[in-house]
Amino acid sequence: MALTALAGCTTYLPRYEPQKGAFATGYYENIQTPRLALLEYRLANYFAQSKRPYPVVCAAAERVDLYNEASRARPLDPEVEVKLIVRFPALSPLSRCERDGLDIVAGDTGQPAAIFDVHDLVCDTPTVCLAWAGYYANGQHGWSYFRMTFADGEWRIEREELDIVLTAADPAPQPIPEPRVELPDTPQMAVLKTLLDEQFANPERYATTCATIVQGNQTSQALPDEVEVALIQHYPELAPFDRCVWKDDALVVDAITGERAVIYSVRRTVCPTKDECTAWGGWITANLGAQAWEYRIRRVDGSWTVERTGNGVIS
């Protein structure tokens, strides 16, 4: 592949600032972290999309070798990875993204995954750098070339346009795989989707959210693998159930970041007929931090309708 830089107008790319009061990494403001500022930009750009092609995303310090199936991405410094996960709750640890031939998949769910990185960083001066940044996934990559300029106390990022001539050695892009599993069509799942729709529409939600359906008098545990796969594909910001753990039997926290987390669950389902049920659904964040409501679920025209009955409990 032949590359020739083209001159162009300077157009700095948006920073995608975190919401007011949310965690900020400080990489943009640090003249010594151009690589991490660019990595943060690429991740922010991806997570800002309403339709994300890869349900699971990780970040690495260096790219994988496209043609060597044994190649593995080099992990970020643990402190950096934790900071990025706090900044982007939907980001997974690199250990979750595994190589499967030329593909990248989530080791726990088998979902299609992508690994973002910044590589071939060259700094002509301490304030001007060039680098490739993007992702590798399912046998193809989405890397672009960027110029970074440190000005007015922060890194300013712009695309460095390239004249790209493909050669026969360049692999043809592969189609993005479609979700492989459907959500179960059950009254419990209808309630859980109602709860999660409300949760992810709330900009002030906890950064880490887990979900489950409790059968009978069982304690909360992860959904069956195929169901959790389907649910995470439907809600990319949903974390696997084992990310939410109890700390000192008092608070629910993220097992990786230590930040507060929330578990949504549906339980106590009763179905007098095959087309009408009641169930309780809600959330818990602490021993004295929980709320649940009773729902009525009916089968109407081939789909489940969900409504609150008015009964609820708070602790």
C-alpha cells in the first residue's frame, strides 16, 4: 500500500468532553501523552455513535499483526486502562478481547469484538506528532492517520489526509457480522428491557450496569451465556453480570474500577395464563439502596405489553 500525505485545511476534531461532573482522564491537557489523547479521541468517537458495529470493545498499547494469527495486542499500563474504563463504562479490559484466527471475539460471550490502539507514533517536535489510530476486528481494520498539535494547553487533533493506493496484498474488507442470538421472547425479558430502556436513557445513571432474571427463590446470578450475549448485543453499555460485585456486603461496585454500580433484576414472576403475568422488577446499589415495582405483562397482537400496577417498594 503506497501512502502519500496530502496538504489540506486545518480542521480540529471534537474532543467529546465528558458530561459535567464525570471523570476526565487529563490526557488531552498533558503534553507528554499524545498517544493517549488520540486513543481517547478514537474511543470517544466510537462510543458517541448510536449504532456500534462491535458489541465489545477493548483498548491496547500497540496493534496486533493483521497477518499473524498468533499475534496478541500489548496491554496498556493497568492504571491507564482503569482510567479509560472509568471514562468509557462500555469499554472492556483487554483480557476480554481474544484472538480467534483473524477475528477478535469476547472471551466470555463469543461476541464480535474490536481492539482500539494507536501505533507508529512519530513526534517531529514535542508539540507536533503523527500516528495511526483506530481498531482491528474480524479480519479487517479501521485505522486512520492523524496529526496532533499541542496548542493553548491541550492536544488538538486533525485527520492527516492520505492518498491511498491499494495493492493486491491488501485484504478485502469483510462484512460486519450480524448479531448471532435473539433475545428470548418471554414476559420476564419484556420487563427487563423496560427497565434497561429507562436506565440507559438516564444521563445521570451509574457508569456500570448489570442485569439478570431471578428464577423462583434463587439468589441473583448471571443469565445463561446465550441470553447475556443477546442482551449485551441489544444494550452495548450493559456490563457482564460478574462486573457487578458486593463490597463489604454493603455496596454494589464495578469489579474492575471499584466505582459504584447497579444491578437490575426481574423476579417473582407469576403467570395465571400463558398470555398474562405479573412480575417484580427494579434495581439495587446497596443494602439500603434499592427500588422495585410490580408489573403487569400481557400478550397483545403477538408481543408483550408492560405496565406498572402502582405497587412498589423502596429500601
